[in-house]
Amino acid sequence: MIYILKRIFSFFLSALFLFLLSTPMAFAQVETRVRIVEASNVGILVDPALTDVHSQLGSLFNFTSYRLLKDIHLSLVGNRPVDIFVHPGRSMEITLVGEYRNLVELRIRVKRDGLPILNTHVRLSRGRTILIGGPRHGEGTIIFAVSARF
């Protein structure tokens, strides 16, 4: 009987520990960096400001040229969307929707003329950058490189 009680206690203790690890923490400010990149097959230029993500860009996208258009630093607070102007008629809305011990969850909406054309949730761990292919731009495409510090 004692053996069974020990097993049950052990199970509940493990379940409580896993629950606490997965439960969101209170929202704090999360420093977020959004880089707006123009990718094209015109030339072979890679902007020096993109050296930290160049290998990711090359493995995910089939372009020869990557040029940084904007480098935006934001302080996100829980459930408060921030709009970023991308280029005429295009914008991005980014919202902190969850903050956990080892990652943050962001909702990202890319809009054309105010209407969402992409609505996604991403989870970012410390020191990671996520790349999101965006709308056409000139002779290429916009790529969003999003990272967060927390």
C-alpha cells in the first residue's frame, strides 16, 4: 500500500512540475527586433547587416541578393499590438501573446491595405531569429527577420 501511495505522490509531483514549466509567466517587456529584408535575384549582394542570418536566408529562400530595408527595435508588452509600416499599402502587426521560461509567443499579422494576408503565431527561444516570407516588393520579395530578447 505504501508503495502505491509513493507512486501516486511521485506522479502528481511530476505532473505539477511539468505544469509549472509550461504555465505562462506574468508579462514583462520583451525587446523585439524586426528586420525588413528585400530579397531578389538581381545581383549577388548580401547586406553586411544580415551576416548573422545569411545562412538561414540561403537555406530557406532561393534568392541571390538580400538587402536590409529597415531595422526596427520594439518593446512589446503583453497583448498590445504594435503596427510596423513596411511599404505603401503593407504593414505588419506584432503582439506579445505569451511569455514562458525559455520562449516567447508572438502573433504576427501581415496586412495589405489594412486587411490581414498572413496571420500566424511563432514561438521564439532566446537568441533565435525566425524568418517569414512576405509580400512582393519591386523585383523581389519582403522577408521579415524577427528576434526577441527576454
